[in-house]
Amino acid sequence: MNQAKSVFLPAILALTLSQAIMAFDVAGLRLNDSVDDFQNLVSPAKQYLTVTHDPKGRIVRIFYQQEGLPNDAQTQKKLVNRICDKYGRVTSCYAALSEIKKRDKKFLRFFHLYRDDAETQELRARIRRTKMISLTPELTVEIDLIDSAYAKKLRDQNATASDLIDF
């Protein structure tokens, strides 16, 4: 009996550790992958991806944007569920699905900022209407995965840039 426990303990520990260090991915790419990984990526999603890398060739940002998707309840639900199933079910998932379900209310958007447990990655997931004023508005999906340190540098840079504008 003790041998059975000793076999399961390392397996449970390994599973727990793998979940704790699990990183986000977008279309199979993760932060810190090499630019070569992006160039060698074989995926229909590749055409919608833009990556930013550091001087060492490591990916620090992965941005996915797909426009022109049909704005019907079935597509809306499918997109929200796909994001929430992959990155986590949060309050905004349930709110968006509830909004889609109501026939008297038009679905306008979904947004959530996910962070990994170590707070080294930020993932912004957004579904929005491509054009707000249109007879047949389409949907746009955006997934923006960014290294938190790089995101902070961008925010600091943008804040400094606005100080340089002389009104």
C-alpha cells in the first residue's frame, strides 16, 4: 500500500507543477518561443498573427486579429465559448453568453484580461463589432498575448510620448 502511495505522489506533484507553470498560447505559439517557431508554424491562424520579438529572437508579444466574421448568435456563442474554454471561464464569459441568449438585446462585445499565476503574462481577449454603425455589422476577434515586462515598457513609453507633445 505504501508503494502505491509513493508512485502516485510524484505523479500528482508533477501534474500540480505543470499546471502551475502552464503558459498561455495563441495558435500554438507561446511567449519566449523563437521567431523560427513562428516562421515554421503551419496553421490556418498564421495569416492573422503578428509577433514582436526581442533582440535575441524570443517572442514577447503575439497578436491575433481576425475581422469580418458573421455577427449572428451562433457565431457569437461559438467565439465566446472558444475563448472561455481555452483561457478560463470568468464572469465576463457568463455575462456575454447571457447577453447573446437574450433576443431583445444585441451583443456588442466581449472583453477580459487574463493573467498567469506568476503575473509574467497578460492576455487580452476581445470580440467586438468591426463597425459600430453598419446595416450588417461584422465581428472582429482579437487575442493579444504579451510579456508583462514588455507591456509595462510600452505603457511607460506611451506615457512619456504624450508628455513630449506641446499643446
